[in-house]
Amino acid sequence: MKLRSYRPADCKALADLFYQTVHTVNAGDYTEEQLFAWADGSVDLDAWNRSFLAYDTVVALINDKIVGFGDMDKEGYLDRLYVHKDYQRQGFATAICDRLEGAAKTERILTHASITAKPFFLGRGYRLLREQTVVRGGVALGNYVMEKENCR
């Protein structure tokens, strides 16, 4: 496994990985309608590229193939964390989070974890602040606001 910083040429691959991961890994916890509201396959690549460049964005690779990514803003909000379905439970999300959390210059890290990701974040020492419902395209999706003290 290799970790590196995001490059604009990665954007399309990250968008594809996002869509595939949501529709496979999260399928056990969300309905088909919710999955399509979350990831409908039409990402604004320019907007994503701008956010990836503005955030600390880490890409995980195996033999130059992108298998995961994560990003965190300057305030310590861990926004996106996705690992390809074929590379789950192999340490990629842990490595990405270790790097992002280690580089954060904030007192705490905050994330909105999916039902699927909640156990992962609990295992990393995050605490549950509250359950919430977000609405995308008129469809309600449940997730969790979680935080971790940053022990830089």
C-alpha cells in the first residue's frame, strides 16, 4: 500500500470509487432509494476537484491503482473516507485516517459517519455525539455525528 496526496488527475477515479463503494459496501445498511440519493453517479468533478485541493486529501494505491481516499478540511472535519469494496478490512481506511488525523492542527476531529462506518470510527476512539437525519433529493438518510480528541 502506498499513500500520497491528491492530484487533479485523480478526481474522476475518486468519483467512480465513491459511487461503487456507496452502492456495494453501504448496501446492507441503506435502501436502494437512499443509496441513489447519496450517490447518483453525477458528481460535479470541478467542485470535487476544488474541494480536494482545498482539503488535505490522501489517496491509497496498490500497484498504482487507487483503492481508497479520504479528506479533511482545515477545521478538522473528516469529510469523505471511502475504500473500494475489494479492499475492505485490509487497513486502508486506518492508514488514511492515521495520516489525516496526524496532520490535523485542530483540538478535535469531527465526522458524519454512515451507519456502515460507525463501528470503524468507534474503534478509532471517536465518540458518538448524536444521531441525525440528512435529506438528499427528498430522501432521508441516517448517520452519526462523531468526534475524537486530537492527540497530535
